[in-house]
Amino acid sequence: MTSTANTDASLPLYVDLDGTLIASDLLFESLTRVAASDPLALRKLPAWLRAGRSELKRSLAERAEIDVATLPYRAEVLDYVRDARAAGRRVVLATASDERLAKPVADHLGLFDEVLATRPGHNMKGDAKRAAIRDHC
């Protein structure tokens, strides 16, 4: 990764969570945790998905016990974020993961000023995330 030293400190840095900040995906992590702890809950997956991806993510997040300290964080991304903060940039965690999982990650790391995440009725994936970032700017 390149240094943030040459980046305008007035511009916020938006960091994706799944596959960027962590070398995994919180939807997958949630699904595997729920499958291990309450396999019968998986019968509800089709109904959750019919209700929308945000409902699927929320339902799994409510049932999954994830220790955010043990997630596979990418050291080079953490270093990049720390450099950005040291340069005076605001740093925003922008993710399609459910806010019930994203906020504990942000709190654990202590590196993010805000969190933009999937919430009930609003899946922050793809174009929706791009629009949220645009609106946030």
C-alpha cells in the first residue's frame, strides 16, 4: 500500500470491511457461527432471504457470537488506516455487513470516526454503498 502522506487530509478515507480490513466476510463468519451454535436456525434462512438481504444479515448478526478481536485483520490495511489518522484524515468504515457487527469491529479497533453499514431495510452493497459514501461526502 502507498502512504497517505500525499493525500489531502480534508478528504475522508472510506474503508471496506469484508475482504479488505479483514481477510474474510462477516456474512460468512455469521453463517458459520450460527450453523455451529444453532443449526436449526438455518431452517429460517429462506424466509430471511425472502425478506431481503438486510434482513438475512440482521437475523444472522443477532444470532452469531463473533469475537471481533479474533477476526483475521489485515495488518497492511490497519497500518494504512493508522497513517491516514496520523495525517489528520477522518476514517469511515463503509461496509455491506450489518451494523450490529460492524460497530463492534470499529469500537474494538478504535480507528474509525464513523460507521456506514447495512441496517434494517437498507443493504449497503454495491451501488447502495457508493451512494451512501457520495451522500456522506
